[in-house]
Amino acid sequence: MRAKFLSSTNKGMDYSMPKDVYADITFGKIIWWYLNDVECFRTSKIERFTWDKSTKHLTVFTLNSIYEFELETDEFDEKQIQCAEKEEVELTRAQNETVLFEKVMVRVLTGFGYFDVPYVLETPMSFYDAKVFLINKTYNAHGVQGTIMHVLCGVHN
């Protein structure tokens, strides 16, 4: 289906995604967003969604964020979206709270745009703790200097 990205509670994503163009979007248990044949993002597991035919707005609730889209048409087949099983969501959430990582991938805002880069944590922490600890911190490594806007995932060594 084709949709326009409107907003997200994921601020790194909200600032970086173009909001004035329709692009191809695919839903499985995860959202894939394609813009000019480039995969722009993948989100975490979909918990639930709402659809408002009058405004053509689709709201998708994932494990970590809420995403708002405007569909190109008012035709929407709810079977196109697969929500993750409750057990899957709970297991992922528990892992995000308890599994400790020494390294995470972060999205950094620079003067040249956004870059996804690794970040080595001083002490091991959970994905959720890393999100709270690192947001808006300064990043300066791997030739990239800017502000951490989002923690994307923990990296297993």
C-alpha cells in the first residue's frame, strides 16, 4: 500500500522522515517503509493498530513507539497487517528490560543528516535503560559528530 508518514513518538524517526510524499509501505509483524527504492526504516513488532477511514489515517502501535500514516486511498484491508502474538510482545519486552548489552546501535543527528552507528556502553545495560541514558547525548566517534536521537537496538557480541 502507499502511505505518507505523518508522525511518530520515536523522535529520531519523526525528525528524519519526509512527511510530504507517499511511498510504499509493507506491514508484516514489522513495518517496512520504502522511499525511492531505499528502505528507510524497520520498526519493532506491531502490537495493534487503528484505522480511520474518514481521514485515511492509520495509527500503528509497536513495542516502543506509535506511528501515524495517511494512506493514499480510503481503501484499507486490515488483513494486510499482522500483529505480533501477545506472548511474542511480552517476551521481547522482557528481553528489552532484562538482557544486558555492552554495545547498542544509535541514530545520530549531524549537520549532514542522520547516521546509524555503534555505541559502546561504559557499563552493560538493558535496551530500555540505554534508551533513557543515551537520548540527546553528544556522540563523537567513527567520524560522526552529533546528538543521539534514538537507540535502535542492542548488539550481541
